[in-house]
Amino acid sequence: MPSLPTLHRVIKRDLGAGRVLEVARPAGARVGLEPSRYDRALADLGLVDGAGGPLVVDGPPADVPVPEDAADAGVRGGGVRLYVPGARLVSTRQVAGVVEAVGHTVAARGMCCVYGDTGLGKTVAVERALHLLPGRVPVWRAVAGVAPGLPQLRASLCEALGLPSGALPHRAGPASQALTRALVEPGVLFIDDAQRLTPPLLDYQRQLWDAPGCAAALVLCGAGSERALARASALRSRVLTWHQVSRLEPSQVPQTLTLFHPVWAQADPEDLARADEQMARGNFRTWAKITSHVYAARERGPARRVDRELIEQACARLGPYP
């Protein structure tokens, strides 16, 4: 079995060639509990060369049910709000970076912190990375509540891991023991909005992860999550991968928007650059809202061109705090 560094070299070689890496699995291979085989999670990831290769347009993940009214609600892919019918998720260079960071963390059974400003697509990128994991790798998702206490955190973790959600989370000893037993199985625990967790709650996560036999990777995500972890030195020192999600660069905007929604197909790149400089500033969520207003204007007047005037009208709808 190749070592983790060897797998990294293979992946970098194929990324440089713009190829998606595929690794054949032996017939009858058992779903991996063995440490020597779990690092295949990294090799099995479908990584895209975000630096030089083409952008990738993704529909809803095949294993995520999409409600019948999702198109009208502008919702895609497990609750990602895109604000406009016909929008697609776009795997940008920023998304590819998160995929690689999460993939390395999963392969090493480590901890990862994904952080950056609001609206840059951190959760979308992490969900994309988790979707690309082999089906044999279980993913447990939890969201940190507002001002949670330890009982609330235990309840959230128990629910994410499929443990009894009744009295168990409120019994500290049995709940912690059950969580420790569950995390012996190789998998990924993803906690979104991790910036809401206080140092004692983060230290509780550290204790679970430090328990003998823990085989799970931990992915923490959220705007400001890096500052929250900085206040919990014991857990911070155990973080293997820190990944900051950056804004869209001006040169990325035209192609990304064209793939995001067909309404931008004929837009002048100079008009898009102007709107990005004055309003969106590389924030994908802001561009999704601008797209929604441009789409609505075109629905009211199909003959209208997506020109500077229409884009400025859409931007004006966002108010002073887009």
C-alpha cells in the first residue's frame, strides 16, 4: 500500500496534467477499518486542477434529495441557497483548495479548520469535498447552535452520529462514552459554525478526539473559527490543516458567473469587473444575490440586455450592506 507522501506525489502529478485521479479498488475489498487502507480516501478523491484546469459546474449531489419546489426556492445541494432558478454550483480554484485540504486531513485522520469571511462559500466547498469522498467513508454533520452549552453540544453530536437523542445527551458520562465508541469508526465529523464554540466546548472536542482508538477526522468550519480555535490552545495545537478560503479574484469573475447562471452569458466582462470592484468584491454570495435581481429583471422584460445599467439596478437592490 503506498504511503501518504507517495499518494500526494501521485495526485500532484495528475493535477498538473489536468486529470481526475481514479484509483481502482480490488474486487471484494472490505470497507476499510484498517489504518493502512484508510489513506485511500485521499487517492479516491476526484481532485480538479483549480490553478490551471477548467472550472467545473456541479448539479445537486446525487445522494442529496432535492425537494420538488427547490428550483422555485433557489435552493440547491443540501440547503445551499443560490437565490435564483437555474443556478449551478461552480467548483472554482477556491473550492478545489478546500477539497485538497479536507482530503489530506481525512487521509491522515487529523483536524482541519476552514475559515474566511462570510459569503465566500466555505460550507459549499467543504460539502463538495465530503461529497467526493468514497462512499465507504461515513460523514457526520453537526451545526454549532447559538451560544451552546455542553449538553446542547453533546445532543448535536449524538444526533449527527446517529446515537439515541433522548436522555443520553443529558447524561455526561454515558453520552461521552457513546460518542467515544462511535468515533472509533473511521469517518469525518464536520462541525459548521464552529466559531460559536467556546474554549471549554472545543476542549471537549479535543478530549473526544484524543480518546484511545479514535479513527475519525474532524473538520471545523466557520467565519471566525480560526479565532475561536486560537483561544483553545490544546485543540489548536492539534489542528493538522488550516485553510483560508479567499475571495474570487477579478480575473475569475466572468467565467465563474457564466457557469453559475446562463443570464450572464452575454454580459460585458468590463461591466462585471466594475460591479465586482464597487459592490461584490469577490464575494460569491453577493454575486448570487445580484444574479437573482438580474434574472428577475430579465423575466419581466426578456428583451432587456444585461448591460451596465441593468447590473447597476440589480446592485442597488442590495442596499448599503450587500
